[in-house]
Amino acid sequence: MRHRLVSALRSQGEKKTVLIYSLACLSVFFFVLLRLFGERPPRVRQEMVEAAKLMKAATEEIVRCRESRGIPVDWETDPNGTGLIGVDYSPLTTSLGNLEAKRTTTNPNFAGLLVRLFWEAGAKKGDAVAIGASSSFPALILASLCAAQVMGLEALLISSLGASQWGANNPDFHWLDIQDCLNASGWLRIEPLAFSLGGEGDRAQDMTPEGKDFLVEEAKRRGIRLLQESTLSRIVGERIRLYQEASQEKGKSIKVFVNIGGSYANLGTDSRILDLKPGRAEFRDIPPSEKRGVLFEMAACGVPVIHLLYIKGLAERYGLPWDPKPLPEPGEGKIYTAGQLNRAWFFSLGIIYLVLTGFHFFIYRRW
């Protein structure tokens, strides 16, 4: 009797071992299938590559234009020779900035990323995208405009003129000069709705009087519109009005809002801005109206938001290299291969896996 009991227990143990190993092999097999085929590359991959190529070409034109004006690239601070890196300090500097972050954004594949983010947000040819930018990140402005042009989107841009360290803060080659170079080259046609001084209070309160006077005079000389509202609610209201009027005039609807940098006008004064992840922004709640920047105001209106700040986190989230030397070629990077979840494949694999798992247990009980 005891011998038969021991034999039965051993047999039962062997069956469990076989079952466990069999299910383990099955799980590994399906895991590999899911990793290989569970994601599909973005359908806009071709447009992503085109936008990256456009950004690279536009950057090369900026360098040629800059050098033609007798303003050589500083290869120590701009080792990739993009011409989009400013200076440590000038009268146009509004705040501290991270040099490595500024250099990271000069990667032309950021334009490819913007195409993907626009697509994921639902923007399509003929729509409008509102862009609120600080010239602290001229490369990200360029990336957004390249992405919009390739996708056939109407870019409604409002930008600041003051910039943080290493941004477009060179008095001899600031954002308006970069814009002029691009317009003259024919690569991009940039017609912003308006500008602001930027900086503290969006009125350059943290800029030197010399720098502030310089930008005001530049605006007058070029005949551009300079926004100088005194309170956050008025600043936000005026920008929302400009975006809406421009989109309605062109018979388009605003499908996405892009925030570039950390401007007072776009971020507002509520601490909840610190909870937003860079890239496609997700909102748990919206601050009260008196603390909202344009970013939160757009979100309150149901407009998807792309938040381009905290560059280290942005690069990590989307698989772009940090401060690369040399810059990657257009089309290089995980953003071109890692796509959205292939839901049909995922659910099909899940059903097959569950059926096979159930079959294993059925065989085990009959064994």
C-alpha cells in the first residue's frame, strides 16, 4: 500500500513538473512573438524621415547664413556645427539653461518625433497646430515647423524673443535672424502671428534694460507685433484669441497645441505643471483659470497638448540620444521602428495563449 502511494505521489509530481515546464516554454514563445510583432511601425514613418531630412537641410542653411554674416560657429560649445547654439550670457539672456539639453534638441530626428506626435494627436493634412515657443529652444521651433510643413499642417506660431543660456540669445544672431535666414533660403516660410519679449512675466523683467530696449527696437524696425499684456489672464486671453482668429481666417481647426520651453505665458503659475511628462501630455486636473498658462487653457478646451520641456526626460521617453556627437542621420532611432501596440495581433495572441493554456490543464487532469 505504502509503495503504491509513493509511486502515485511521484507520478503526480512528475506530471506537475511537465506541466510547469510546458507552460513556461509556451509563455516564453508567446513573449518572443509579442516582442517581435506586437508593435507596428508608425504609418507616418516616411513623413517622419522627410521632416528629419528637412530639418537637417534647414540647419545647414542656417550655418551658411550665419557664416555669411561673419558670425562663425563656436565649435567648442556647438561641436556638431549646427549654428543653433547661442552664448553663455548676453543682454538677451533671461535665465539659466543647460547646454547639453540645447545640443540634444539639434538632432534632426526631433522633427521626425514631432511628426509622430502630431499624428498620434489626430492632426492631419489641412489642420492647424498652435505653437507657443520660447526661443530658448530654437531647434525645437525648427523641428515643429519642419514637421508641420511635411504633414501639410498650418503652423500658428507665437514666440518669445528673449532666451535662456545657449538658446537664441546671441544679439548678433537671435531668433529673428534665424527666421530671416530660413525665409530667404526658401526651405521654410515662417510667418508668426506675434512675438513677446519672454522672460519673467513675459515682459523681460529678468533681462537687462539694454537687452529689453534692443528687442523692442528690433520689433519696431521689422514692423512685427509685440505682445506686452500686463497680467497672466490677459496674456493667455490675447494668445488664445490670436490662435482662434488665425485658424478661423484660414478655415481650419486647431488640432494640437505645442509648448516649447518654459515660458511664463504658456506654463502659467500653477505647480501642477511640474507633474506633466514631456511629450504627449496627460492631464489629471486643470488649474483654476487665474493660474493657467496657454497650455492648460488649450487642455481645458479639449485640445491635445505636446509638451516640449525637460529634454532629458523627453529624450529618454522616446529613445533619442542625449547630447550626441556626431548627430544621428535622419531616420535613425527607435522612434522610427517602435510603433503603437498592434491591438489585433495582441488580442489574437492572447486568445491563442489562453486556449493553449486551458488545453494543457485539460490534458493534465485527464493524464
